Amino acid sequence: MFRVCTTTRARKLINAAAMFQDKVFDKISTFQNETRIFAADLYYHSNCMRRYTKRYEKHVEVVLSNLELEDGIATDDDVTSAFNMIR
């Protein structure tokens, strides 16, 4: 088991849970920011967190790509920049 101890990991967990609205969201919805995640002293299985965040990243990548294709809303640089922010 590993502890959620980085701001990046905590933010990604919060964002993924908010997007999926699943049982993870139900469990952490009261922890609205990274500080509260740290205070809750959350632990996770490495593979479970990796799969969860990968699923989130893939979903975001598809959404950004669709926006780019839809109306030229986002440029390649915008998509790359936004995707790198979630990593």
C-alpha cells in the first residue's frame, strides 16, 4: 500500500473521481482539495491507482482530441499542453 502524498497525485485523484462519479468519488467527495486528501491519510494499491488515473488520462485525451476535430477549437499545442497538465 502507498500513501497519497504528492499534490499531483492527489489532484489527479480528485479530478478523476469527479469525472467518473463512481464509488471512489463517493468515498472522497468530502475531500475537496489536496490538503484534505493528505489529512485523511489515504492509501492505495499501486496498480489500482495507475489503472484509475490512466483511464482518466485516456478519457481526457479523447475529449481534447474531439474538441480539436469538432470545430478547430483547440490547436495541437493546446491539446498537448492540456494533456501534459494532467500527467
